[in-house]
Amino acid sequence: MREEVLTDELWARLEPLIPMSPRRFRYPGRRRADDRAALEGILYAVRTGIGWNRLPTALFGASGSTCWRRLTEWHEAGVWQQLHELLLAELRAAGLLDLSAALVDSTHLRAFKGGNHTGPSPVDRRKLGSKHHLITDAGGIPLAVTLTGGHRNDVTQLIPLIDAIPPIRGVVGKPRRRPRRIYADRGYDHDKYRRLVRARGITPIIARRGVEHGSGLGTVRWPVERTFAWLKGFRRLRIRTERRADVHQAMLSLACSIICLRKLILN
């Protein structure tokens, strides 16, 4: 898919969500950089992993610092979350969202600069790291993604992930936010959390610890691992370089929206 087409489609959905920033009549100061130019700079930085201070201003018409501020400003205004919910609704309306089941998993990433939501990673010699916790539909479309320290146990994030699924519209009737079943590996094996999942009207199908490998859940759970590969395709998300967790979360939300949009366009 040509990136110009993707950017055009993304901008068409993003522009109505951006809050107005009225210019002062007296002492207006420098004119605000164009929002479309800032979006293109943000996308370039997230895709390539280039540092904000190295972003070529002449290429987009917005400096790296402007793009960083706009990314943060829109995150604080809830724009990225609204964009993700809008695209999920479009996917559901098109029959491309399968909420008969949900898949959960997590992945580690290093956090060289530290910051909040970091911790000693048990899989990386206790070096500072973070975790991406992801829940998708049965086909791997991201429904919600959260960020924690690298030392957090996966099972503790199962309920927060389920509760993070937004109300998904797109068809007549009540918005949907609960899958019928949830599939997870043995890292989520705990009877307490099985009870909490059932209390939400969801059937947990979770591999048991202490039994031989070969539960067969891999044939169902592979789409969530593929979605992690898609997320790692955004180089800015392979290693955490932002000290501020909210900035990294903003980029995660944007990446999820792009994955949803690609699915929508290609089908």
C-alpha cells in the first residue's frame, strides 16, 4: 500500500477529531504549524525511529519539536483513542471484526532512558525495560494495548486489558465491548483471574502450568503474535526511547489505528 494513500485516509478520519486552537487576536505570535504537516512528521518518526531532533523540517514543514508537542497534545485531548474507536466501529460495520473471541499476550522491550512504567526485566538480565500488553479480536485486530514496567506479571494485566476494550459501535444496537471467549498462554494461568473473567461474562480458555506443551492453543492464538510483529514494524516501538509513558502510549495508539486502517482499506 502506498504511504500517501494511507496518510490521506488517516487524515480524513483524524481531522474532524482535532480540537480547535483559536489564535489570539492581540499578540498572536508565530502562526501555528499545519496539523497535516505535523501528522506526516509524526508518522515518519514512528515508522523510521528517527529522533525528534533529527526530523527533517524542510521535508514536512513542521519541526521535530512541533511534531512531538502535537503528538502529546492530541493524546491529552483523547484524539488517538477516539481515532482508534472510530476505526474499530468502521471495521465492525464492515463485518471485519470478530468478537467471538479475544487473544491476549505481552512482549518486552528495552527502556534505555528509564522513565515511568519501567522496571527490571526478568528476561533481559534485569535491565530496565517495559512491556506491551495487547488484546486483539480473533483475527488479530488490536482492541487495546497498555504499557507497564518490564517486571509486571502478565496475569495482573488480564483484567485491566479486558476493561480497556472500548465500546465498539458500527451496527444497530448496544455497543459491544466484551468478547465471548478469551484465549491466553500459561503466563495467565491463575484461578482467581479465571473467576474474574467469568464474572464479566467471558469464558476463559487459558493453558495450564505444569502440563506438557501442546495444548493446541497456538493454532488459535497466533494472530496476536502476528499483531506484535506488525507493531514492531514501527521502529519507534521496538525500543522505548521516550522517558514519558504517555508519549509512548500515544505512539502505541497511533500504531493500532494504522493497523486497523490497513485492514479496512485492503478489504
